Amino acid sequence: MATLQHSGITNALTKNLLTAGDNISDVKYISIANTADDNAFVSLFLNKGDSNYYLLFNKKITVGSTLTLNQDDNIAFNNSTKGFNLRIKLDAGRVDVVITRKI
């Protein structure tokens, strides 16, 4: 398995974790760890043009906790050039994200 890491994602920020064209369509796990001293509120979504499709919406991740999504949570998506971006937005807090893919 290969992993992609994003550390220190902070509040009020929307960030692409995967951009359409990265061709990472074989995601096995997404781990989101709260690394702040307060609760994190996280939205994780697929984006294409002006449309967003939420996997999580304003999900509270408590201090010291990690949320793990797997294939049972419907995290598979088309990440080709004509596919989707995977984005994260925090309304509060700071998180690290690890994306594990099958190789």
C-alpha cells in the first residue's frame, strides 16, 4: 500500500487532498486525526465544477481522536482528469490526513 499525507490542515481552510487528474482512484482508507487542543469540525467532499458531494459534513472529531473511513464508507471515486477532486474543509481545529491506497 502507498500513502499520501497532509499535515497541519487548519481551520477555515478548504484544501484539495486529491486533484482531478492525480489518478488516485484506488483509495482504501482515509484517516483524519485531530492534532489540536480543541474539537475539529470537518467536511470531506468530492468536487467537480460547482458541485460538491459530501462524504462528511461538519463532523466533530474530538481532541485526541482519529476518524478512519474505509471502502465500506463509499470512498471510491473517479480521480481521473475528467473525475473528481477530494477536498477537506475545517470549520475549527487542526487535522492531519493520511490517504492509503492499494497498489
